[in-house]
Amino acid sequence: MGVAPTSMGRKIDPVAKLITQLKHRSSEVRINAVQRLATCEDHRVLDALMFALSDPEHLVRQFAVESLGQIDDPRATNAVISALQDKNGHVRGSAALMLAWKKESQAVEPLIDALEDEDQSVQAAAAEALATIDSPRAKQALVEALMGRNTTVIRAIRGYYIRLGISTSEPCLIHALAKNGTHRMASHFIYSRNRELEEAGYKWFESHGQCEPFPEEPDSPKWGGPVRQV
């Protein structure tokens, strides 16, 4: 986005105008400014979005995090990692999801801490992010969450755990299905090619009065199959 001429012959700098709007009293104006800045290819955008992370309105911060997550720059990555400490759960969750997209190994430890977040949606997003990062430490933390029966994490990345196929982990998976299961989760168990999980999946449908599982998907996780990104 460059400098645009006006009918009076003066030139307007659209990016500078949007940056100025980040200080507007209206949160709607600030939200719009952040969203529009995300579409600009300008060296000033990164600093502007980082400034927006201190906005009092959580939606401004959330949109800033989502935009920063798409910028390939170490400062942007560090800013997204820092957003895992935001006071608002939606912002923290967005930060975790953007780190899943970035697959940054430096985010592993902060994401592991987020597995204990008070907001279950943040726990789930952190688990999804860790499952995308090829790191022994990330895997260790996710296995600990599995064996510790963190039902939120297990439900979020059940496919990852099924593909790991850890011997003796079936009771932990079945516990999560019973406590925090869904129609799709039970269906994944049925198609997992693991007898214990299959039986648990059918029992879940019986106990919930459901007629039948979803049709098997082409990428339905198989017990001990290749672990891929969730």
C-alpha cells in the first residue's frame, strides 16, 4: 500500500493513517485498523501490530496476534509467544494456534506451560501446536498429558495419540472418551484398528443413544500408524 494522491493534489499515506487509528478512542476503529494493516506490505506494519498488543480491547490484541503469526520475522514470533501470557483466554488461544502454524521449536516450553492454562480452549490449542512441532520435548510433554489423563488435551489431539499407539495408553484414551467424548471422537476410536478403543467407541454410542458412527474418513487415525501433523 503506497501513498495515494487526493483530489486536492496532496498525498495521503494510508499506512500512516491506519497506524494513527490504532490510538483512536473507538475500539471498532482500532479493530478495523489492525485488520487492514494485516493486508499491507509495508515495513511499518510489524511495529504497528506489536504496538496493538498493548491495546485494552482484547479483540484488537487477538487480531494483532493472528496477523503477527503470519509474518516470517523473529520479532513477530517472539511477540506471539509473549501473547501466551495475555490476560484474555481468546488472545492466548489465538497465540497458540498461530504457533501451530509457525511450528517454531522455541515456542515448545511456553506451549507446554499453556497445557496447564485455566482456559480449556487454550490447553487444546497448545496441544495442537505442540503436536505439529517435531521435538522430543514436545512429544514428552504430550505423552505426560496423556498418561496424566488430561481429557481436554486428549480430546483435542486424539488422532496424534492413536497414531502414536503407545502400549497401555488405551485406558487413558477410553477415560477421556467417557468423560469428555464427542460423536467424532468415538467414531475415530471405532476406526482406529485397536480392539479396546473400538469396543469403547461402540459403548459410547450405546450409552449416548446415538444410532451409528460417522462414516470413516480417508485420514482417520490408525493405531500405531504414521504420526502426522494434527
